[in-house]
Amino acid sequence: MPKLRSKFICQECGFQSEQWLGRCPECSSYNSFVEELVGSASDERKLDITLRQKAEPITAIVKRGFVRERSGIDEIDRVLGGGVVRGSTVLLGGEPGIGKSTLMLQMLHSFLSIDKERSALYVAAEESIEQIAMRADRLKVASPSIMILPDTDVTLVCEEIERLKPSIVVVDSIQAMVHPELVSAAGSVSQVRECASELVRMAKVTGTSIFMIGHVTKEGVIAGPKVLEHMIDTVLYMEGDQHYALRLLRVTKNRFGPVGEVGLFKMTEDGLEPVTNPSEYLLSGSQVETSGNMAAAVIEGKRPLLLEVQALVAPTYFGAPRRLVTGMDYNRACILIAVLERRADVRLGDQDVYINVAGGIRVTESALDLPAALAIASSRYDVVIPRGVAAFGEVGLGGEVRPVPLPERRLLEMERLGFKTCFGPLYPNGGRFGGELKGLSYIAVRQVGEAISKLLGLGSSGEWRHRRKGIASAKRGDKSSAGTEDA
Ligand code: TYD
Ligand code: MG
């Protein structure tokens, strides 16, 4: 290994220093110094790689293509765009304890069981090899073709990769790796970047696919300001609530396939299990019929998910009303509450509002607006929404219900699960989605107030209006729909 030197370089102007400085003497920027490897040695090494490559016609490369190997776990193959590309690098991010190491161990096992010629290397930079071996044994994924290397030195790991020539490598985790030429601590931006670039180089040269596990910080970024994402081919994030079993595997960058796909797993005693029917899984918890519960159809990646959004509206007895939201964006929920108050006459100013998306899933899609609004109204007037009713749609500030993408997928999923009625936005085709919707009636609504009056009227045969008169302070004739905006 040639001798390398580390220097601190200002990321703003390129000023070099032997030691870390808080403020650059050249351009006066603060906190801009990052340790980097420089010097003739690394130039020499780069030259060495470039000399090995020869230019060739682009068509020849098109013909050759790249080799995609199935990992054996469909949910992983789906997010990777069809399988693991040979010689590619994948970053798997997620909070500590979410199940990254477990997923990788299970993937190695299924990857190897597809083809007996394949071999794997697991770099245990974080946990002891005994811990990993015992877990693999418990998960029944231990196999003699999985080699474990307890090392944190990236140069030694690379030497081992060159010696063993495994088909796949998992580095657990990239933050625990160190480059011996750098003086900074493991996990620092410069260490993570140098170690990753060393591994990326290794993947390209040897054709080994390398998966790197990276912990995300509380802000949700992998090891500092996106230091890795530009050099890695595919970036996956594993997310979920630690108190729930559901785990989502998202792809945020993919040089070999589309982004936006999600894989779904549930954490069990025997490791991670793929969830093939997520809607059934998410709705399975809704046993009791109470007001404030509403089924919603959202899209995660390209998959329709039916889930339950719950709202509880209770009088405020002291101070300002509280709004507590889990599973959806807090600000969006606050906007919805204001829209309900102003546009649909649902009085919430003296009420606490609690919103929860059941199942521990976090929904970012705006299609949750209408179901959440209906759940709030249902709880406010204490009218139970009958089973078999679902909704989707974005709600604008004017109270208007706006179209969201892929309505057909949502409706087909509802139909599959035996839903009878769906409230949603008005689409240009008039809300008739082909002839394929048999047992499901689609009720297109323009305004959130219109949806509330139609839905709550549906539940308890007009009884809600009677109750509403008692609750709401609006002085409107009970024949008019609850909040069709006429101002
Ligand atoms: P782990 O894969 O170690 O998480 P990470 O590598 O992302 O830090 O998984 C840790 C959690 O998963 C741990 O809290 C226990 C849980 N778990 C199970 O519930 N079942 C299992 O079979 C395994 C292996 C872990
Ligand atoms: Mg781990």
C-alpha cells in the first residue's frame, strides 16, 4: 500500500492546511475544512487504475449491458429495479435498531441459496462476529459460504475482497470503517467519504457488489451532509416505527432503475418477513366501530395501500386547544383543521384534535387529506363511518377536493378488499374508471363540506344533522349540505 498523506482542505476555496482550522485564512469561511487524502501516492494509484481501462465503442458496451442478479428477496429486488447489479454499490440507511443488519444477513442467505457458486463476505465493523453468527444461526441463515471479517480498516477489507473475490459484500457499517491514513475519528465526514470511495473503487475493479450500511442521524441524513450519495449507485432507506413491526424499504437514488418503489417487511421473531398484502395487514387492527375512524387509500411508491386514519376530537378544558399528530405531517393536519373550520363549518376552535395513522406508517402523500378531514368530522359529530367506506384526495385551502395521481390503483385495491363506497375528487372522466369497478361506487366530491354531508348522512340516516345542530354554532337551515361553500 503506497504511503498517503492527509491534509485539511477548505471546501470553499481549496486552501490547504496541515491542521484543522475553524476559519479559512484565505476566504474567511467558517467550518469549511475537511480532511482529505492528497499527495503523489494517491495520484499514482489513480493513474494505475486509469491505465487499466481502455476506451471502447458505446454500442459494444450497450450490447454487453450489465449483469443483474436476483437477491432472492422479492421486496429487495423490487426496490433495486430487478436485482443486484454486479459491481454496483448500494447504501442502506436507517435509524439504529430498525433492522438493517438483519435484512442484510437474510439477503446474503437467499442470494447464496439461488446459486451455489456465489460467495459472500460480511464485514463486521460494528458488532462482534459472535453476535452476528448467533443471530444468523437464530434466523436460520447461517451458511459456510458467508465469510465474516471482523475488521474496521478499509484497506485490509479491500485486500480481503481481492483475495476472496466474493460475489457480494456487506459492510456493517460504513461509519465504523477507518482509513489508516486519516487522523480523524471513525464516523467523521472525511473517514466515511474516503472509506466509501475506496470500496466503490474496489467494487468497480473486482465486479463485486458492495452493500454498505449507514446509520442516519436524527435529521435523517446519512453521515453528514449527503457525503456519500453522489458516489454510490443506489441509495436505500429503511424506515418504520420501532414500536411497530412494519418496515419500509425506499429507494431514493438508483442508477440502474426507477426510484420511488417501496419494499414492505414486518419484523417478527424470526427476522424480517416480506409483506405481500400490506393493506390487509394495515387494516387488520380495525376491529371496533367507533367514530373518527376512516379508511384511506394512499400510494407508497407505486403500490396502493389502504390504511386507517383515526381522529379524536375532545373539548379543550384549559388553555389553547391541542393538536397532536402521528403518522402524517403536523402542519398539513393544522391546515386541514383550519380548512374544516372555515370552509365546512366544523367548529374545532375549542376542541383538542388528535390524529393517528394506525399501523405505525408515516404518510407523506396529500391523498390522506380528505380521509383525515372526514375522520375529524366523524369524531366531532360522533357519527360512526360504516365499514366498507374509504376515501382519498387532496384538500386545498379553499376546501376544494383536488385530484391525486393513480386513482384506478387505489380503487382496484379497495375493490379487492371488498370496499363498497369511495369518496374522492372529481376526475375529468367523471369518476367512472372504466368498467372494471363492480362492487364499488365512487362518489366524486368537489368540496370537503360536500363530502362530510354525504358521508355522515350515509352513516346514521340523517341523524348527524340533528346532532350537528346541537354542536355547531352555524345558523344554517338543516336542508343545506354541511358546508358547501357559498361565500
Ligand atoms: P438490527 O438488524 O440489529 O438493526 P440495525 O442493524 O438497523 O441497527 O435489528 C435490531 C432490532 O431488530 C432489535 O431491536 C431486535 C429486532 N429483531 C427482531 O425483532 N427479530 C429478529 O429476528 C431480529 C434479528 C431482530
Ligand atoms: Mg446493525
